[in-house]
Amino acid sequence: MTRMADKKAEKKDGALSALVEAEKLIQLALLIPCATVVGWLAGVGLDRWLHQQWIYVVGLLFGAAAGFLQMFRTVLGSTKE
């Protein structure tokens, strides 16, 4: 009886870990676009506040760079495990 319970627990843990891995992949898919949009919005806000017309480009670049950096951190962290 305990073997059946152990197998069910292992199967349940395997399914849970698969869902966690799927969540990490979904996070990666949304990370770069969201970071880029946040950087762009920050740049647009600074453009309006400082009465400029070029800071949004810097915000786009910083947002994309932050998204890629976080993506690399997530991927490297998952490969170590």
C-alpha cells in the first residue's frame, strides 16, 4: 500500500514541477515586451516632464536591455537546478 502512495506522491510532485517550469517559460515570453513597454512609458514621461523629444528612445533601449538581462538570469538560474 505504501508503494502505491509513494508513486502517487511522486507523480503529483512531477506534475507540479512541470507546471512550475511552464510558468517560467510563460514568464520569459512576457518579460521582454513588458520591460520594453515600461521603459518606453518611462521615457515618454520624462520627455513630457523635461520638454524633450528623444528620451523615449533611451527608455526603449533600457527597457529592452533590462528584459534581456532578466531573461538571461532566469535561464541561467533554471539550468543550474
